[in-house]
Amino acid sequence: MTGCATLAVGASLMVVSCSGGEPGDAAPAEAAEQYRPPEQIQGATVVWSAEPGVYLQDEHGTLVRAAEEARFVARYVGIENSYPGFAAALNPASAGMITPLRDRQPVGTLRAHVLSITPTDTGFEAAVCTERSELAEKWPDGRYHFTKTTEIESLVRFARTMAPADAIEPAAADAAADSKQTSSQRQWQSPATDLFTGSGWTVDFAADPAGTRQRCQAWGRSIQTERADSDTSNTPPSVLPALPGW
């Protein structure tokens, strides 16, 4: 049975409110549509690792991974189509350095490694290595193009510009923080929630002046990834499950 309530306003305006069906039929007001990674990047995954004592799933580690992944996504589909809240949190100078490659599709596995997460006067910063030997780009010619670029190091800086909208208690910085296992899904994963809006952080990227290239090269050699014999191929590289995933 459906019940209706009628409210008369003045002589001419009438508002009718009806409710019916079983409780819970209507979607909750706060249930916004979940972000879905653009199809252009769904053929790639990220496998993360970190130095001892650096945790990928505590508050800071989670933000570092989200920012680096959001920048990767933005490189192909534009900042406005990357992770929710990233465009507003990103420093304009860093945003201006991202030119989307909308005619290319990343396929394979991006390797990323957090060398350190260090407190600063305004927040914290992380030194991160990335390695692309297991990642290709599918170009409009239909072939898969590999890069010969060696390991890349960068800094991602987080500066607190305002108090967070909701206080978040950081996860305990111990091994339990990285207990989640790899997902079986061999496609791009993204955070289920907006990690940037209301956090009070701004995000900035820079080349690392601390000379971590040697450490990135040592890490790259240690994981012993297979490198493509040629710059292009007719077959895509293998895709590993995301680690730790979201």
C-alpha cells in the first residue's frame, strides 16, 4: 500500500509526497556513483613494493599510491578523468606538466617502489621509483610499443593547506598494515572512495634532488623483470594482478 501526504502552499501550489514499497527500496542519498577506471587504462595494473619500514597501506602509504596512480591515469585520460578529487588537490604547476596521450592504451604491468616517506614542515614527502619494462603502450597502429627508459625516480609531496574535513586516525605503522594480499583481477584497480577531497592535502610532484637514481637502479635490477627484445610487438605483455590493490 502506498501512502501520500499533500501540502498546500497558498491557493495555487500543491506538493505531493508519496512513499511506497519495502523499506530500503530507494538508494541512499550518500551512495554516489563509484569511480570506474576509464576503459583506456583497464589493460594495465600496478605492482607496488616498498623498503623495509615503509608501509603501503597506512594513511601516508595509501595517499602516496593514490597520487602516483592518479598521475599515471591522468597521463592517458586527462586529469579531469583521473581519481576523484585529484584534479583539485594537484598543484597547478604539476598539473601543467601532464599532457594526455589519449590515442595510446597502456597494457601490462607498471612496477612501483616506495623508497622512503619523510615528514616535512608542511606535511610529508615520498621518494618513489617506477619501472616500465613490463608495460607497453598500444598505439593507433595496433602494435605494442615498449619504452627503453630505465628506472625513474620522483618525489611526491603532500602539504597540509587546511584542516581535514573529517579527522582520520592513521593506521598502525607495522607489518599488519600491509597484510592485504594481491587481487586476482588482472585489470586496473582504483580506490573505492575519494581520498583527496576534504583531506586538506595538496599534491605536488618533482624530480628527486636527493640522488635516489642509484637506489632506483638497484631496485630495478633486484626485481629482474623481463625486458622486451625489441621496441614493438604484435602481442601484448602479460598482466600481473595488482598488488596490493584497493
